[in-house]
Amino acid sequence: MRHLRTAVPMALLGLLAACGGPVESQPEVTSAESALNCASLSRAVHHRIKPANGDSLYTLNANEAANAATTWGYTEDRGVAFLAAASTGTGLSPVYRIYSPSQQEHFWTIDEAERNDLMQNGGYTTNENVGFYASKTAAACLVPVYRFSNTTLRKHRFAITEAQRNALTSAGWVDQGIKFYAAPESAPPVDTKFTFAVIPDTQNEVLATPPARLSHRYQWLVDNRSSLDLRFVLHTGDVVNWDTPDHIQYVRASEATEILDAANLPYVYAIGNHDTAAVCPGGSACPGNVNANLRDTTTFNTHFPLTRFTALGGVYEPGRIDNSYHTFSAGGLDWLVLNLELWARTGAVDWAKTVLAQHPRHNVIINTHSHLNGSGAIEQSNGGYGNNSPQYVFDQLIKQYANVRFVFSGHTGNAAYRASTGVHGNTIHQILTAYHENASNLTRLVEVDTAANTFSTRVYSPMTNAEKQDGSKFSISNVSWVR
């Protein structure tokens, strides 16, 4: 199909007319917009994508969407994008639908001048009249509809939620800002329980080919994703033990991680000292400036480029996952994972402050390699070759923000828990998981219940089907989640 209306115009127009589709020219709004009736935006706008070229179809007509799938290749069903109106009303404006045969793209705009310019100068030669009606101004019952562009595909797409916007941004789409306001689809009942996993130091698991314990763990997480309602995977660092000329340990870790990639299960790796140029074969310190070596994570980032981290929101340094943030939604709430480098530099801490300040409504999970020591106290040292100590990071960053809920770390000891109170009265749950065992693939599972205001956690080995009985299993109630 070159175009839903022009390739077989009479047949398709007849079908849509018979089904009540938006095929006739509709009157434009000429009066000034005023207070709108929110109930008038009640029609589902269906979103279909044509995988062959990435073109989107937004339509009020479910029959048009179905026919576009079976006949014209719009087979990727994204469900209902938002709710709009099928006819004009107070406070509503027409969202025009036009088509470019040369680009094979449908386009929607509430801006009549933009519509006219694109039809005269932009190659959008087919006027498909009004697709639906929406609002040019915000209202309490409406949500902003952002438009994104992709210059490679020469396509445009709308996004409503932060997760949708982050996914498009991560895929290289450019945010063009809010283009109109529509009503959100009626949300289904929220599943308030979900799980995220925390993986401790796996440096000993990549010494063998293949890294059976690491691969087994990832496959188990993917296989049990539904039953756990698993939403995110954190690794607290020391993914590998040391580098070699052939980078074989990184290769093994990367190949095992492809299990998560294939399942599109979002994850993030903290950088441990063994994941840097500071540690040489056998675990000895590498020659040269040890602090500079600690910040040399070139090999790690080569094998784990930013494109692998699908929930990525932003980074401190271009091309490096060392200091980054990632967002997801679960349990009806928004979450932000702050990935922070080991014994962090002051600049990285200052950057992290801006991230937390810009996301006050997210529940924050901090993921770093060293925070608690084996006895459950906050580590006071920078390891002798880092920058700032975990205590400095806690004082300057972690306890200063009311939305910080968790800190996860590894590096030393086995397991520990510490609850601290931030300066705004929030409880900060700090959990250590390390172990360095050689016969299991221990994994911490954290189940959150946002309705009951609780979380519970346990350390489980998928390979041995056994839980740790060392105090690492516990539950916390009366958690004040950010809503």
C-alpha cells in the first residue's frame, strides 16, 4: 500500500463510510476556544504501525485499523494511544490528517498553518481532512501529547507517558514537544505488586567458558519474568574479575547478557573496581596512576554500549554507563534507578544531584558498587585509590533527597541491611549483597507492594533452588512510597 486512501480509494473509502469512519470533510473550529467538556473526548484513537517502514496510523475507526493491518501491512498493534473527539465542540480544535506519497507517511497536526505549509512545500499532497478533535490548551482532565520525529525513518510518532517518551528517545527519536492535549485512556486496575532483581558480584562466574552460572541466572529470570512480575534487573558491579588482551571475561559476560537483551528485560550494570583498568590478572593492581586506571572503563563500555540499556534516561559522560539514570513504571508508580560510579568523583555526585532534583515524583533506587561494609555500616574509605567515600556520597547526595528509597551495593562481605533517615524524614533502605560464592548464582529478589506499603526481599540461587538463611530474607512495612 502506498496510502490508505489513495491506493484503492473507492473501495477503502466505501468501507470506512459504511463503518462510520472519519472519511468526510468535517467543519473546522472557527470560534475561540473556551472551557471544554472533558466527557466529549471519549473516542479511542487506535495506533497501528507498519513495520516495513515505521509509518504510524492513528484512527478513531477500529475497522480502518483492522483493515490496515490485514491489507496494508500495519500489523504492529499499539492499542489505544489516547482518547479524542469525533466531532467539534467547545474548546476543541481539528487535528488534521495528511499524507505524503513520497515519504509514505501519515501526519497529524492541530496547527492549520503547519498543515498548509506541509501540503504546499513538504510533499504532503493528500489531504485526509480531520482525523479527530483535541484541545490546544491544557486542562485537568487531559494529558499532553508529544510528537517525536525520526530523521532516519522520516517518520513521526506521538507519546503520552514518560515511559513512551523515554523509549522513543532511547531509540533515537527527537522530541518536538507538546502538540495538543487529549484524554488518557481509562486505566485498567493497577497491579500494585512487582519484583526487581539485584545481582551481586559475578566476577568469579566469568572465569569459565561458558559462564554457566551467569547464563543460568539470566535465563531463570527471563523464564520466571511473568510469575515474578519482574520489571528491572540491577547488577551492583564487579561483573568481571580482570581484563586480558582478548577481553574474554567481558565477552563471556556480554554473551550471557544477550539473554536479557533478547527478552527486552531492562537492566543496568554498576561499575566495580574489577570492571576497570585498575585491576590486572590475578587481582593485582595495574601499573600506572591507580585513580586514573579506576576511571578507565573503556573496555567495559565497549562491550556494554549505551544502546543495550533500554530504560536509559541520561548519562554524566557521553558513551559511558558509569554514571547514568534509568526510569520505569511499576506498581502504579514511577521509579528511577541512579547508577553511580564507585567511590564517586565530586562532579559525578553533583550531576546526580541535578538528576534527583529533576525527578521529585520518582521513587529512587541507587545502584553502586560500594556503600555498606560487611557489618552493615556505611563505608568510610574510598578504597585508597578512589575519590569520595560512600559516607561522603550519603551525606552530600543520598540523604538530601526526599524521594530516595533504596541503596544497593556489593563489593565486600555477604549481606547486610541498614535503615537511615534522610533530612526530609524519609527512610532510606540500604542493602548489601556480595557473597563471592563459587558454587551458586545468588540473586536478590525484591518484591514491592505499593498498595500495602511494603517490600520483602530474599536471596535465592536458581541453580541450587535454595534460599540463603543468613538474615538476608526480611520484610519491611509502613514504607512511604512517592506517589
